[in-house]
Amino acid sequence: MRVLAINDISCVGKCSLTVALPIISASGVTCDILPTAILSTHTGGFEGYTFRDLSEDIPSILKHWKSLGLQYDIIISGYLGSIHQIDMVKQIRKDFLKPNGLFVVDPVMGDNGKLYSHFDHQFVIAMRNLCRVADIIVPNLTEACYLTDTPYSDAPDSDYFSILNKLKTLCPQPSITGCDVLQDGILRSTVFYTDTDGSVKQYSTDKISGAFHGAGDVYASALVGALARGISMDTAVKISADLTKDSIYQTKLDGTQARYGLNSESQMYSFLKNLEAASAKK
Ligand code: PXL
């Protein structure tokens, strides 16, 4: 199994490739990377960060890869710095994804109801078009609302299934992460997702209060790792949501600033045990 992760390198503030590479590799599959930009830190919560766009380097990297005949079982794209990079990713999918491969898009654009800096309405439209050629998309609630032109609300009685159904017009297996749902009077963090047969489902974990940066990256990377191991969508969602919740829980216990990202390192052993148990059951 060979996975390609297309994302930025934020040197500090664990997210994007500094999360994708360790988690996907630890899952037991090869993870190649295509960095889209190098930043001193990510853009959410730090001032004065550097940002080097790597678009110019990408064509020669791809030319070399073509000469090696590289082909991928799964390609996952994350933070893309421009519409031009979105177009490049579409071409990468055409050139480097195996005929029955999976194209997973994490449409990184915003959080808490707002777009991240650098992104505007044109970018949202371009990202929507990228989602149209994906097999699986993993937006958070903010991104799902932008993708579907739905007014943002994180109220626990929101009609998440209706947003999921709108996302289904874009791609066969959408999901929405980080949705608050009330169960027996208790707030639970829920992922709404689409199983391989097209049925829509949900999986909830304990809600840990606070905003935690990089949670979407941990979830998406674990999901790709689990799917690359041949684990079913249901179990892959469960294992990934549990890893995310456990990492958030540990980060809260550590008391580190949210902008420095999640302590998923401490949860790797139990993540791997869960992957092994699921693989043994197949
Ligand atoms: O975690 C998402 C992300 C990825 N990459 C960069 C970001 C963000 C979110 O702020 O700024 C550069």
C-alpha cells in the first residue's frame, strides 16, 4: 500500500504533514509526501508566520515521479495555498492514482464558522470542484457549510444529515467532523459519515470543551491509515474519532496552548493496538 499526502509543512503547531506523515506511516503503510508550502507555524493563532509557496517546485517533482512510474492506492489532499494548487491536485489525481485507488479530500478552509486567512469565496468554489472528483471528503462543520452554502450553526439540534445529503451531490462518501449533538442531555462530539454502501451514519465521542488546533488533521490521517490497512469504513471512523478524542483529552490534561496542536504521540500505542485488532478481525 502506497499513500501520497499532499499538504503543507507547518514547522511548528502540529498539523498537516507533521501529523499526516507520522500517523499514516505508523499505520503500517508507505506515506510519500508532496509539500505545498513551508510555513514557520500554521496560520491559526500565530502572528508573523513565514509562508513559502512551493507551487513552482511541484511540476519538476511530478516530472521526476513520472519517470519512476509511481502510482498510489490512496491520495489525500489537505491545505492548498491557492486555486492554482487545487488545479495541480486534480491533475495529480489523474496522473498518479491507481485505477481503483481512493482520492480523499480534506477541504481545509476554516473553522468555528470562519474561513482561515488567505481564503475567499473563489477558493471555496474551486475547493467544491475538487470535492466533485473525490471519493471521500472529510470537512469539519464550517467547511461543510461553506461547501454547501448552508448558514453556519453549531447548535446541537442542527440538521447535520441534511448538510451531509447536500455534500452527497459533490461526492459519494462525504462526512462532517466535529458536530455537537445532545445525547441524553450530554453534549457529544459527532462525526456524520457515509458508509461504502451509501448509507449515512454517525459516531459520537465525549465532547471535550475548548478549541483544539489540528484535530481535523489527526482524524483524516488516522482514517486514511486505517482504510489503507483494508479496515472497513465503520471501524476506520470509530478508530480515528477515538484517537482524536483521546489526543484532545491528553492535550487538555497537558495544559499546552491549543495552537501548538494535539498530543497524538502519547496515543499512538493504543491507536496501533486498535488497528491491529481491527485487521485481525477482517
Ligand atoms: O490544520 C489545518 C491547517 C493546515 N495548514 C495550515 C493552516 C491550518 C489551519 O489553520 O493554517 C497552514
